[in-house]
Amino acid sequence: MKKLQNALILLLFLLAAFSISAFAVTEAEVQAQVAASSKEAVSGNLFIWFLCAIAFLKVSQKIDSFMGSLGVNVGHTGGNLMAEAMVAARGIQMGWQVAGGGGFGKSGGTGASSAGGQSGPAGGSAGGGTRFLQGGLAGAVSRQFTNSAMHSATNQGGNMITGNAFKTSMTKGGDFANSIISSVAQGDIRQIGSITGDTANQAVVSYMGLAGKPDAPTYSNAEIGGGLIMGTETSTINPEGVQFGMYQAEQYMAPEQGHYDVVQSVDGAKWYRQYAVDSVEKIPYEKPGVPGKVAYEESIVQKLPPVPKRKDRV
């Protein structure tokens, strides 16, 4: 058994030694390859290279697991497949920027070639390469990661990795979390769902730009979705908590009843905000000793004004 362990350790050292130079690809080398061959061929080689890199990491993980089962302490050679795919996607993005001459997410640029001014793949258009990248591995990984995080936020699936990424970003009021909260808050609740529970309570703080502020209010019983943000706000002004409702200004008419103010979320969207106010609640009951006689028990309760009308239903 000891000989087997020594052999496996030696194999790992050899793999590490011979793979360093193979995986050290610089931007200068990519440019040299572009000059020596076509841009499409270089891009294809980069794509295959990064897929091989992912495969190498997965095989290394398996070897690490086997060595660990033998009682040998080894370093972790890779993380999860999603994280590795994101690293590969970033590398492919770099390759396309060099091969196509354009940046990720850019359109146009120097789209026409110097020979005849033809655009598209045949003319070496940077826009064509960028469009392919947006629909290729990089775009697919980005969309998959974001969709998974959104499913985690709305309790419709997702996974631990994307869920933790969303929560970490939300705690800091990060753009990643706020973009997801914005999509849910202003989206169709029948298709996207809603954010509820403790996640929604923290999401309101992040989405309203209150993360990290010492005097920020806290929220409970919150729900976000379909152009609505509802819940209970506790602050120095309302230490016992008060119900509130916020209605997205592009989707809802201005409230017709009660006082309201207009607030802005971190994405620039405007919201009509209302708080619960004291209202008289009447509960009917049959008056004792007088059959058929109805009396009312009155009490003062805090109640939100009616939800304003949606613009698409007016």
C-alpha cells in the first residue's frame, strides 16, 4: 500500500510539473496565433483548450479524492464545475477579444474589414465574434448562474453555490444581488415568482440602498414581486413596527387614498410608498337581549390604504 501511495504521489508531481507550461497561455501567444492563422481557427482552438482545462481539473479532483481516501493529505486542485466553467468563460472572452478585436458586450466597433468593407464572419467582423460569444459558453454560463441565483432567491430551486453568492452580495448591497432583486420586484410574479421570508427582509434593505447604514430600518414579513414590495418596517420612528406598501410607479397609478411619498431604489426605479394609518374597524354582533338587533364593536387599528390600480388594467 505504501508503494502505491508513493507512486500516486510521484504521478501527481509529474502531472503538475508537465502541465504548468502547457497551461501558461499568454495574450501575446494568442496574438501570434492570430497572425499565423485565421481568427475562427484560433477561437475554435481556445474553446477546445478551455474545455480540456476543465476536464483536467475534474480528473485532478478525482485523484485528490482517491488520495484522500487512502489517508494522504492533498491540496484541492479545483472547485465546483460551475466555478470552473466561469473561469473558462472568462478565458474564452479574452481570446475572442484578441481574435475579434472587440470587447465583450460591445456592438459594432470596427465591424467592417479593411478588404472590401464586408461585415460578418467572412469579413472578420468584431461584432460577429462578440455576438457569438454572447450566445456561446460565456453567455450561457452567465445566464445559467444568474437564473440559478434567481431560483434560489425565489425558493424555486437553484443550488447552494449560487444561493450563497446571492446572499453574500445582498448582505453587502452588491450589484449582483440587486439586479436579481430588481428583476423579481418588477417582473411578472406568475413567471418569476416572489421573494419571501428572511431573504425578502434582507432584500428590501439591499434594494433600497440601506445596506451598511447604522440607522437603517429593519423589515419583517416582507414580500417582493410583481411590482409590489410589502411588509413591516421597524425603525427609530416606528419602534413597534408599521406596515408599508410600495408600488412600482411604471406599473401602478398613484395612490388615490391616503398620504404617500415617492422613493427610489438602487436601480433608479421609482416607487410609491405608503404606511399603515389608524383606522376604525367595526365588528358587527347581535345585541344581547334584543333578537335581530345588530350592534358594532369599534376599535382603532393600523391599516394600509387600498392598493392602487395597475396601469395595464385601467
